[in-house]
Amino acid sequence: MLLEVNGLTTKYGSISALRDVSLSVGAGEVVGLIGPNGAGKTTLLGSIAGLLSPSDGSVEFEGNSVTGHAPDKMLKAGLALVPEHRRIFVDLTVAENLRIGGVTVPKSDRAGLLDEMAELFPVLRDKWDTPAGFLSGGEAQQLAIARALMSRPTLLMMDEPSLGLAPVLVDVVFDLIEHLRDQGRTLLVVEQNATRMLEVADRAYVLRSGSVVAEGSGADLRSRSDLFDTFVGGAE
């Protein structure tokens, strides 16, 4: 497996936001993380990416222990995170945001990566010199994903990529996830739109109150109507 998380527990003070969470992601897989608000999904991504320090358990990436490694070290190792709310640099242009995303790759490769992002995200190509603060929500989300891809990650993690977007832009995000999957990229995606996520995921995990309560293929979990009522909630 490319990513192995075993028995991960992460606390905020005395409160356990994650409790003994284990999961795996294989090379070329799209794995979803679904569950209600407050389930611990964002905490899990942060614990993997080095933004939070687990109190117990382990994270292995490409066979190496990376538990508690700093975010910059994780990025250099090949793990990139598209955070919730995007966190792009609004005063910088689209192109400048992308160049920042490529600082971990050799300079000789960056021009080619910029060309690749222009082809993959034509809406950004048309706004190359536009300050990111002037982008729409959907454009900003695409920029956040493109910026992460500029690091040429082995594993791309996304936290709520469709959050707050209009339905037509939600379609754009999921079309992009499918495209990246078809390219053979490896994705771990937290998503509130459970139904759509399970349509594109090879496998998924359901979190509830900081613990994994169900796991399986996207098709299997999608067929379990009881799962949504009990653990995810009809609106999720």
C-alpha cells in the first residue's frame, strides 16, 4: 500500500478527535472519507499531512514511517493536501500561485508543469495574470487543486473540494476527480457529498465521532441505504 494509517489517535487537549483510526490507500486508487460534520475527517487529513501531531498510532508512506513529520517534509516526500477553504494567495496571480506550488520540483520541470496545468484547467489558463482574489469559488477551487498538483505528488489529498460550490461547479470538481483517477493518480478525498463521492471512489471509509464505522468499495457502500441514515445522514 502507498499509505498505511494504523491505530491513529489525535487529541485536542483531553478530547480525542480521532480514536484508533486505521486505513490504507493503494497506488492509483481513489479513496473517499465520508461522514457527518465533526466526524474527524479534516483532523485525519491533518494528522496524515503533518499539520497535527497524533498522540498514538502510526502513518507510513511508501513503506517509510512519517508519523508526525512536518508538512514541508511530507510535501517533499510526495504527499500534497488541498485544504478546506482552499487557502490560495489572493494577492498573487494565478500563475504566481502555481509557481509557489512547484517550489519542491526542479526548476527545469516547472515550465512543463505549468503547461500541464494550463491544459488540465483551461479556466485558469484564461486568467493566468489575474489576482487569485478575483476568481470565482469554482475557479479558486481549481487553482487550489492545480497548485497542489504542481508539486507532482504521489498522493493528493483533498478536503471538501465541492464545499460551497454551485451544483454545476460541483459537477466540474467530480469530473476532475474522475479525470485524475483515469490518469492513474492516487487520491484521498474528504467529501460531504457522500453519494457523489461513492460514485467515483474505488473504496471509502465512513467516519463517525472520530472512528471508522464502515468501509468498503464505493459500490458496496452506495448500496447500503441504512448506512446513510445511521452514520452519514441523509443530507451529507
